[in-house]
Amino acid sequence: MREQLRKTLAGYEPQGIERDDSLWPAAVLVLVYEHNGRHHVVFQKRTDRVDAHKGQISFPGGGQDPEDEGDLIRTAVRETHEEIGVHPDHIDILGQLDDIKTISNFAVTPYVGWLSHYPYEWTFSDDEVAYLLEVPVDHLRHPDTYVPDRRLVNGVHREMPAYQWQDDLIWGATARMLTNFLDLWRVAAGE
């Protein structure tokens, strides 16, 4: 599946967003691995000690630092290493998803990466990560997992995607990025 996903992402033109000085550039990593014939995506539950998105489920990632030299892939990989301990040499970047603007004024560029091996010895930042969620892709794709998240956005009622995994709800910008990923996964799977 890795090579099919790489090929699908190579042929995909990610949608950008209009950026301005009010938006902080950020990047996240949709990290995929295969274990016992099932593909999984890694999420993290953020602690209540972080500055933004306290207690939410997210992909590993964060704001761009000067050391990233304007390279958002470098941001995604660096943050993944800092937050959950994945060594950069163990990540194969397959491609990019659509940019997302968050309500917290981040312009997020999501990348899809493949973890080189599993099981993996996760080591996470106690300040940023409460725990990890290793969610099978087939679970995320199951219709019963989808939970409509109805919100009032700029005076308009909208239904946003959300996904249930055990006691956690994946919602907001993370769910929108996940939906983009799952749509491309279907294409890569030939569905």
C-alpha cells in the first residue's frame, strides 16, 4: 500500500490556503505503519499544559521554527521526533495533503509519512503528549466511526467530520485532514 499511496499523492495537487502575517506556519505528519496485515495511523492526545489545542486529539506536529529554514517537511519531522520520539531516519515522506487554516491562526501543511518499522519504541514529551492512539485505517473508514460534528461557523450551520476511536473523538482540523487522507487512501486502494 505504501507505493500505491506514494503514487496517488504524487499525482495529487494539494489545495493551498491564502496566507498572511496573522497565520503561523505549521506542519503535521499523518504517520502510517503496517502491523499484522492492518494499516494504522498515529494520533496523540495533547496534554492540558500545551499552549494551543489543550486535550485535543492531533497528529504529531507544530509551528515552524527558524531552525526549520522555511522547510515545512522539516517542521513536521522535527516535531514528530520531539513529540513522540520517531527518529527522522525512520520516516519515509510520501506526499502532502491540503493545507488547513485553524481557528487558532495556524496555517497547517499536513504530510503523509510511512514509519519504517513496527513495533516502535515511542518516547513522548510529557509536556505535550498525554498518550498515543494507534488507530487502524479500516476502523477510520467504517461508517459507524464517522460522527457528524454540527457547528455554527461564521453564522452558518455546518456539518464537520469527526471520528470516534474508543473514548476519544477526533474532530476539528485534525478530522478535516484525516478526511482528506482517507479520500486519497481510497484512491490508492483502487476503490
